[in-house]
Amino acid sequence: MLFRSNYLFTYSLISSRNGNLRVIDCPVFAKMGGYVLARATLCVMILCMGVPIGVMGRNVSASELTVFNVGALFTVNSVIGRSVKPAIEAAIDDVNSDSSILQGKQLKLITRDTNCSGFLGTVEALQLMVNDVVAAIGPQSSGIAHIISHVVNELHVPLLSFGATDPTLSALQFPYFLRTTQSDYFQMQAIADFVEYYKWREVIAIFVDDDYGRNGISALGDALAKNRASISYKAAYTPGAPVSDINDLLVGVNLMESRVYVVHVNPDTGLRVFDVAKHLGMMTNGYIWIATEWLSSVMDSSETMSFDEMDLLQGVVALRHYTPDSSSKKTFSTRWRQIKHKETMNFNPYALYAYDSVWLLARALDVLLSEGESISFSYDPKLKEAKGSTLQLSTLRSFDQGDKLLRILTRMNFTGLSGQIEFDQNRNLIYPAYEILNIGGTGSRRIGYWSNRSRLSVTAPGSLYMKPLNDSAKDQQLYDVIWPGEITKVPRGWVFPNNGKPLQIAVPYRVTYKEFVTKDKGPIGVRGYCIDVFEAAVDLLPYPVPRTYILYGDGERNPSFSNLVLDVSQHYDAAVGDVTIVTNRTRIVDFTQPFMESGLVVVVPVKKVKSSAWAFLKPFSWEMWSVTCAFFLFVGAVVWILEHRMNHEFRGTPRQQLITVFWFSFSTMFFAHRENTVSTMGRLVLILWLFVVLIINSSYTASLTSILTVQQLSSQIEGIDSLVSINVPIGVQDGSFALNYLIDELQIAPSRIKIMKTQDNYVDELRKGPKGGGVAAIVDELPYIQLFLSNVNCEFKIVGQEFTRSGWGFAFQRDSPLAVDLSTAILQLSENGDLQRIHDKWLSKNVCSAQSNQVDDSRLSLNSFWGLFLICGIACFISLTVFFFRVYIQYRRYIPEDEENGFEDPESIRTNKRPSRATSFKKFVDTKEIEIKDKLKRKGSDSSSKQQISQIADGQLSSPS
């Protein structure tokens, strides 16, 4: 039964068991917590709720109402409540004093204290609903909001919450819930971006186990997953948990690997977490603490925090709701100081959201009234009395214009104290933004902002709203953080679990190629190239790595590397050895940066090529020989033409000149020509031709050397394609991934593949060949084959190209931070040359030269030299053109003299015939150029003398006798 009062009922529930009455205090239910219990509580309250006598009656319209009831739900004696209560009252006063709104009607505030209790909060909320409120401002608690949302859905009363940040309240299940603050969905996005900014991959979430904490951390997990990070452990404690429970929780957390903690708790009890952490030594160097906006709310509400409280928070990073500076906000701050009977000297952002919530409702009601709507409430026929019931549920009334008011609320757009008040399609404020604070000294400093427009930035979000969306990772920026322990170097965010257990590292127990890794009698028990690389990389890490090497395999045959990788994902912490990075392995483990390049190659037997008496002709193809000989003669002829008129060494009888052309042409092959060139054009042609001869000589020498030392394949296998097409046996190394690759990827029948367990098997099987029961080729990774060939003095040969590209890396369990750090260390080893020195120590032996497989491949064709011949030919053509043009000009100047005194030989005088022009030009060309120049010079002198005599004669005739 229930004790009635003039209003509703008292806050004690009476139960009867065996005829005895007992009182159950409500706070007991509050500690039980949980959404299921809350819904059960709601059912109990609805069944047990009474109504005041006389509330039943007719509907009341807006024309008769002069006051609209507005409800307010929050915990008065709380960090948020102490700021919210004066703000809501101030907003009600401002609305009622503004004659331009609500058409002269007033708002009446009905406040209900939820007392930090889910049970009592639900009771107060239900009491509020029977007062015909047009809307409710609140609640502060996300848990109460979940329950009351079902009630307001039925009664059509909008719920404007300034403090319920649970992201799941935005679901379509709660259409009458309208959040006037920021959703934790965006806050967790900000934290995820902050974690990504510092390249951390795991965090530990410390939260209160209620709707607010659970759903907020769930949103954090989703946000981190988008950035390829995760929550490694969720450390939850019950609301109102004692300090001892928090202590036990943090002791367990401190034994874990991650050192990045996200604290999402209630502001009234949250400082207990840092008090315990300080006591456990968890606020020192190496720890990262990230607090959600609850911590900034505590600090903003306090005029000054005590020295002991600030000492708990040194180095903590906290978020705060971003509210842009404005004149109205400054006015409100001034007014706040004048408010009497307030319980806090300062206010937090929730006060601004609560103030804007009242004005949002007032503006929406004003729009509703201006549209001619009347405010009325009616009885819900579904809330009828059950048979035999005395609960009077039918007295609850629904708000008739609630759905219209809700639509108006979601379309409102104005600027309030907290910024732009406008909602998106999910009923969230359109411009979510947070300040990122770093606590230190006696206060905090802003290191940046987060918004859904720019993500992390040092620029205030207000100036970015009008700019294009920019969420590029390279543009993210924050100021430096002073971390716990007063350090500025970014902590790595993890340590080895503090349980004294070193890393269990599996090492393949190889039988072949022990230079890479094998068993050793030394202190660590293993040795080899891979071990030295790993040890050198670990030495570069800025922290110790306790480790134990465990041999993997029986030592009689190579272990399966696929099984090794699988065991790393399940049992071992890492695998160090010649582990190839392939696709299916990367799905179950994380690899470091490759420290050795690798790829599959084909090895076949080879034999020496027998030399022949005509081997010296093989470097060039017949086309190359033909063109080369032709150019020798052509260049010799060109040089003779250019030199004949001015160089006595290129003159003489026709027989002597022909011999000179041939001698000069072929002597240039050895740079042994004794004739000097005196003409400019001749020298130009000779220089170009000697360059061509130099290239041809060098190429011939290199090609001949290669042919005389080349090896020839003893089979027709030229690479992986021909190997697959020919039905011959193939050898693979025991334990190598090449076996699965040949079968699964290249579809080679397993019957064709033979397992090679030792290097002696390699040699024996290749020497036998397919006809002797051996193999035609071996497919293995390049590092193994290079070592194998050096051990057998290059008796066998690699054919074709690598047909896979991969590398060797160290394998770790998924999301291990060591994989990232060691990758950086391997790159450093490569840059400083240590990786090459380790390679030379273990693997630097005789390297087989990569010779061609066929003699024809060493032959040089015209395709490689036609450019040189083209250049030389063009130079010759230009030189001849210039030469004949120059001769022709001289011949034209010399023609008159030829006619008078010219080249009349005895035969022409005896026959009394003049020579033809062709014969005259031929003799002109054959004449030395110096003789032509002398005759032209004398011709010029004779012309001058005749002109002077003519002038004297003319002068004498003109004088008087």
C-alpha cells in the first residue's frame, strides 16, 4: 500500500510479508542500478502511483491559460545541479520579463530534485508529469532519461535534456527526447582522434557502470576501431562504490600492458579515482590520463580548487564543452555574480545549455501560439483503470500539441549562450566541439580544440564553420602537453605487463641454412643472422625487453613456418627467424618491417659452353657487322673528300689515294691512323667517328668476354612459366611456404613436388635430373638460394625472375606495440649501415654472377647502336654539303679566269677544242685549294692595275694639248 499526501505520496514503499509491514528506503533501490531494474521500478511506480483528489475535470485550453507549466529535473546538490538551478531560474525570469514573446503569457517552473538516485529520480519525474507540463527541462541523469522517455512518448511531452549525454538516447525509440547538450558520441570521437594523434593503439577505460558510463565507453570503442585502435580492458565500478573497490580495480589495471587510461565517471565522485591512482603511484612518468568533460565541469564550478586536489591532477588531459565567447555570455557571467543564494561562485557549461533550453522552449511555444494553436491536455483512453484497481491511472493527461511543439523545436535555429542552437536529423546539435585542456600547476591550459569540422586543431572551431570540411590527418595539430611526471616527451603508452614474465619468443630450429638461425650453446641458446638483427633492434629501443628464446622444432627437420605463425597467435608472444611475410599469415599476427627482401626463384643445372674457332664473330649480329664495315669505308671516303684539296697526305696517284682511304678507315678502329686532318670539317667527322669506334670496341670486348665464359642451361626451363608447363619433378625446401604456393596458387600437382631436407639433397637431386630420379629444378626463396649457390661454387643457376615479392619479418601477436617500435628500429639499422654489417658477417660469401642463359642473349644487334650511326651519318652529310657548297662558290668566282687563261691542257690545244664545264669543274676540284686562292688573289691584283691604268689614260685624254 502507499501513504497518501495532499500532493501524491510519500517516498517510502510498504511491503507485506507474512502479515508484517516493513519500510523499504528508496536509496537501496538506487544502489541496485541497471536498466532492467529501472524499468521494473517504473512499472511499480505506475501501478502504485496515486493522483491528487480533484485533478480530474474538463480540458483546459490556451485561451483560458495564462501560465504554462515547465518542469525541471536535476540533482540540486551536485556539481551540475548547483550550476543549473540558478541558470534555469534566470532564464525563466528573462522569458517572463520579455513582453515580445509568448503573447503576454508566463512560464511557471516546477522543479524536482532527483537526489542522485535512479529510483527517486524516477519518482520525481513521474510526479512532474501529472502537473500538465508542456515540456520538461532535463533530466541530468542518462539513466532516468531512459526511463522517463517511455513516459513522455506516451504523454507527448518534449524532454529537453541539458545533461543526459548517453549516445543511445538519440535512438528513434525516444522521439520526444531532445538533447540540448553534446552527445558523448562526439566526445568519444574526440578522444579517439587524440589517441590516434599520439599513435597509441590500446587504451583502458575506467567508467561507472550505469547507462551513462557503459554506453559512452561503447561509443569510445567504436570510435577507436575506426582508427585501428581498441579498448584493451574495460574497468567498471558500481555507482557509489567505496574507495576500496576503486583501489582494487586500479591495482589490477596497473598490472596490465596499456598505460593510456580514459576516465568516464560522474563528476561528484570522479576525483576518488585520481586520489587512489596517486596513492598507487600511477600519476608518474609513463602514465597517460584522459578525462571526459566531467573533470572540467568540476574545475569550472569551483572558484579555486585546493592544493591537494590539484596535486592529484597534474598532467591529466581533460575535455570541456566548447562554448564560443560572445557578448551575451559575458553579460550572463556578470549577472551570475549578482545572483543571490547560489551555491557555487562559478558555473560550468551545463548552466549555459540549461539556460538555452528554456529559451528554446519559449521560442518554440511562441511559434506554436503564433500559428493559432491552443495548448490543451486530454485524457488518454489507453490509461483506463483495471478491474478492481484504485490507482486512478485515467487521470494522467497527454499534451495534445506535443507532437507539433516537438517538430517546431527540432526546426529552431538561433544563437544562445552556448552557441548555435540547431539540430541535425539525429536531433543532435549541429556543431559539436570540445576544448582540450592540460592540467598543471594551479589550473589548466588549452592545448587545442576538437570539432566535427576540423577534428584536432589549435584554431577555435567558431572560425572554421564557414570553411570547407577538413579532417585530413596531416592537418591535425595540438600544442605540447606536459604529461604526468612533468615531462614533455610523449609517453609510448604501454609497458610490459607487470607480472615478471618475459616474452616467450619462438625460434625455428633449422636443419638447413643454419647461418640464418639455429641452436647455440651460448647464454641465449640461439644464434644466426636473424638473431643478431633482432638483438640489435631491441638494443635501440628506449626500454628493456625481457625475453626468452624457445626453440621450435625437433632439430631433425625444418619446422613448418605456417604452424609456427599459428602458434604465435595462440601461445607465444613472438617469433624470431626467417619467417616470410605472406598474406594469410598477416591475418593472424602482426609483422615488423621486413629486415630481408625475399622472393621465390627457380634453380636449374647448367653446363659450360664449348668455345669455337669462330667465337670472335659472335659478339655482333650479321647486321651489326655489315653496317659497321660499311661505315668504316663511308667515313674514310668522307674524310678523303674533305682533306684532298688541302692535305698533301691525301693526294697522289689514284692507286695511292685508294690505299689511303682503306688504310685510314680501318686504322681508326685501333686509333692507329697516321694521317693528320687539317680541315675543320674533317676533324669534326673524325672526332664523332672515333667516339663511335670507342663505344663499339668496348661493347665488343664485353660481349666477347661474356660469351667465352657463359654457362648454358642443361634443360629447357627458362623460368617459372616453362617449369609449370613441363611435367617434371620440382624440389622445395622442407617447411617452406613454397610448397603451398606451388599447389594452391600455381595449381601444380602434389605428385610433382619433392621435399628437400638438406643441402646435400639439393645437390644430389639436381645432378640426377628427372631421368635419374631427381628433380629438374628447385623452387625456393632467394636468400636461401644465394647461400646455396655460393656453397656449391655456382654449379647451378637461377633462371628467370623472382615470381613473388615478399620479405622476412618478426611476427608478434595482433596489436602488439612491439611490432611498431621494432619496425622503427629496423629502419634505423638499415639507415646507419648496421643491417648490412650483420648481413656481411653471416652471409657474405662468393656471389655467383648473373650470367645470361643463352649465347644469343650476349650478341649485340643494330638496335643498340643505330643512334650512334645516325648521328655520325648526319655529321658526314652536313660536312659534305658545306664542303661542296664552298667549292661551288669558289668555282663561280674562278670561271672568267678559266675562260681566259684557264685549264687548257695540251690535248685541248692540239685539237683546238675548249674543255667542257664538267671537265673544268673536275680539274678545279682536284686542284689544291692554296693554288686556287693564289690565282684568285692575283686576279684581284690585275684587275686593280688595269683600273688604275684606265683612269690615267682617261686623265691624259681630257687634258689640253
